[in-house]
Amino acid sequence: MNEALEELKRNVGDMKGWLHHLHRHPELAFGENQTSRFIADLLKDWGYEVVEGVGKTGVVATLRVGTGERSIGLRADMDALPIQEGDALDYKSQHDGVAHLCGHDAHSTMLLGAAEYLARTKNFDGTLRLIFQPAEETMGGSPAMINDGLFERFPVDTVFALHNMPGLEQGKFYFRDGEIMAAVDNWEVELKGKGSHGAMPELGIDTIVAGASLVMALQTIVSRNVSPYNRAVVTIGAFQAGHAANVVAEKAILRLSIRTTTNEDRQMVLDKVRSLVKTQAEGFGCTYEIREGVAGALLLNDPGETARAAAIATEAFGESNVVYPGPSILGSEDFAFMLQKKKGTYCFLGNGDTAMVHNPNYVFDDKNLPVGAAYWVAMAESYLK
């Protein structure tokens, strides 16, 4: 019998309260000031040593029990998305155009549930570090915390994270060795041409025509350069140009999401994007600028730590609730940067048959609150015996 899970189920009302509060008050990347203060205040009340402002708005909480020398890091993300939420919830976002539509509020809540339980029971021997990270959606939060001395100031032997995943069976854990999520490179391309009257296009340089051609050309990168045995995608999620029907647009902005699953493909695809932007822009007489975002990284799970985490989950929840090996997806996660520094693993917790994350109608299944919290309890107690 999983005593932690049963107790967390009985006390799930507190977790629901935290979730509803965080959901009503979402904050975007590096603006999680009220979110981090709310989390920090709870942790302080439970006896944790709490440091705020790590990586700008991150929070790290430490609890030491006994004389054990091992240390474990458990990480949850805190930021919301710039998307307008639907009307499904009675605790919906109170901020227009900003909402927790990826479940980061739930990730933080599950780690808080584990934090309260572990502080009260203290059934471990060693050092527990809880990492509440900002700005996952921009891929900047993990690097910011690392650059702020995360692992030097708060040493850990291993570090772990999870993400709820719609489309996977509710309440089940999914583990995978090696690559589990893709590298993402979010780039912005600006084309500059020459404006003119729409009746006299010969006097201008039309960036809409140039941009449209570039959009189509970019689609050939994956289809004709990436092996069918591998996976990659180049998505142009935004194309902004012009304001009036009778004006040749002088400037166009294209925003790209480039996802790859091998380091070799990543380098090739990025080089092809650079080459096509140059040749397409010059072919239409435009000048151009490419603004490259945070360099992408594959999320690679350590096989040994993954096997160990899966075994702990199996013991805690039963073999029927653990899938190993599980799927990999073309989504991305800046937890990849933490796994470049420390061994660990990242798993999925099935959210059931719900709308996908980043969808206005996505809803986190709150039956997972005690399940996720109990997983963190099991990980801490097992690693810090």
C-alpha cells in the first residue's frame, strides 16, 4: 500500500487550493514574481531554507534530514503562456491573454504537495533540493538558473522533472532512456524591402512575396534532407507583414520553431535555414536579418537514472501504472540544460483524453495532483535512504 499516495489523496483539498490560486494568477516568463513569492512563503512555513531570485525569479528550497551525504534535486516549472484561455474552468485565469495552458501551475502544485509531506514526515536521510524554475516556455529559465550558480550554490547528485501529457493514459508514468524530447531553436527572420503603392509594384520590393516564397522553401528542408528514420520539423508560426491592401509591404517578420532529434540533424537543418533565408531574400532583392534565440538542446535521459526512477515508480504505483520504455515527442524542454550538468531523468505523467497543452481548452486533470506528489515523495525517500 502506498501510504503517501493515500494520505495525499485525503489531503488533496490543500493542493487544489494552491492549484486554483496559481491558475487564476498566471505570469509569463521571468515575470513570475507573485508566483515565486507564493511558493516561497509556503516553503518557509514548512521549515525549508528558501532562496529566492535564483535565475531572476526562480526559487530553491532546501531541507536537510539526518547525516546522509546524498542530495537530490526535484524541479518544477512556474511560467504561463501568452494565450487566451477558454471558459471551461470556474477558476480560470484572471489575466486576459495569459493562462496556464501547459500545466506548470500543476507541476508546481505537485511539488509543493510533496514538499509539505516530506517536511512533516522527514522519512529520508540526506539533502532535498526543490527547484521552482521560471521561463521554461522561452527555453531561458533553466540556463538562467544554471548561470546564476544553481548547482554550485545548491549541489545535487541527481536531478529530476516530470510533465503532464495529454493523450497518455491518466495517472500512468512513462519513462524512456536517452532522447525523450527534441531540441528547439526559436528564430526570427526579418526581411526588408521597399514600400510602394499597390498599383505600382514595380517601384517596390515586396516582402510578402519574398516571405511567402521563403515559407514554402523552408518546408523542403525536412522533407528532402532529414532521413525518414529521424524526426524534425520546421514550423513558421507567425508571418507578419503589411497593413493595407493597396500598399507593398516594406518589412516582413517570420517566426520559426525548428525542432530536431539528433545533434547532426540540428546542425544541418539550421545551416539550411540560414542558406535558404539568404538565397530567397537576395533572389527577391531584399535584405535580411536572422535573430537566433537560445541555442536548442536535446533532452537526453541518463539510462541508469531512468531505470532507477522507473523501478521506484513501479514499486510505488504498481507495474500496470508504469510504461518503460515510453514515447518520445517533438516537444521541447529546457530541463535539457540541467541534464547536461547532472545525471537524472524526465518522465511523462499521463493527463488522459484532454486537449493538448498550448490549446485554449487544455485542462489539467486534478486527479493527478496526489499521484504526482506521491511520485516525488517516493523519489526523495528512495534516493535518500
